[in-house]
Amino acid sequence: MSAASYAFSLALCLTQAPGFAGAADFSDPDWPCIQRKVENLSASLMWPEPIAPMALAPAANDLVEVVSLRRVTLEEAEAHLRAFVEKNAPVDGQLLGNIFLAVFDKIADTRQRLIAGIARYSRSQIALSSRIDDGRVEMAKLTRQKDPDFDRIDKLEEQIDWDERIYRERAQALTYVCETPVLLEKRAYAIAQILLKQMPD
């Protein structure tokens, strides 16, 4: 399995344009990503108009389900949104705002679950790293003995090699996965911009 495929699978299992979210926390030991950890997004920073919550009709809810999916490109999402607006014209700003809010909530929920998954994944990496270090320490002690247990040394060496391989593969996959919260934030913002273009004059 390629690193990209592994990372995509990992992102599914674990289930920020900069400036839109709250304060970043660089002190979290469970956060392994280069990207800043930003727990929560703010819908109000992406949507400039006040939104009075309202129930969405089934057609609008179906639209929300479709455009929230990452596998739906932004170009496809824009086509779906334009078609909805044309079919349901006239569409007011409150309806568009509530569609955005529903999309935002879905994307933010996915992003939160992913961030929690990355933290769990990081803890497993920390535990694996500790096991590798312990194995090296034990192997060094055994090799210094007058009558070394070579069978045990061989087993330790084999286990360390295996653990190091798993650690490297996971670390490489995590590089890709760490980009996903950023991409989800950017997607929410992009969908807001698409909907704002449909606002009535």
C-alpha cells in the first residue's frame, strides 16, 4: 500500500485556512503535526451575516449532505449549489446562511473527530517509540554480559527492526493525515464563499 493510500485509509479511520480559527495550542504533547492545532472553527468568521436558525426542507438537507462530502470537489459542490438556487428561486440570505451553517457543522464535526484520532494515534507512536528505546537498552545490557544470551539478542534485534519500520511508516502517513484538518477548514470557507456569491442583491 502506498503512503498516500495508507494515509487516506488512516484519515477515514481517525474520523484551517489560517486566520479563521481560535488560538493555537503548541503545548499539547499529543499533537504530532507541524500544522497548528486549532480545536474549534468559528462559523461567524466565515459568514459575515447574522443567521437566524431555521429548519431546512428535505431538498436543502440533501444538498447539505452532498456538498459536505470531501469526495465531492468544490467545482461539483458549486454546481449543486447553483442548481439548488436556480430551482428554488427566489432564495433569501437566511436560507443560504442556514445551508452554510449545516454544512459547517458537518465539516466541523468530522474535523473534531479527526483531531481526536490524530491525538490517539500520536499516543500510540509515543508508546511504540518507548518500546524501541527499551529494547535497545535491554539489548545493550545483554551484549555487555560475559555470557550473552544471543537468542534473546536476536529476538530483540528482530523486534526493534520491525517496530522501527512500523514507526517510520506511521510517521510518513501521519504527515499526510495532519493536512486534513487544514483542508477541511479551507473547504468550509470555500463553500461559504460559493454560497455568498448566490446572495440576493
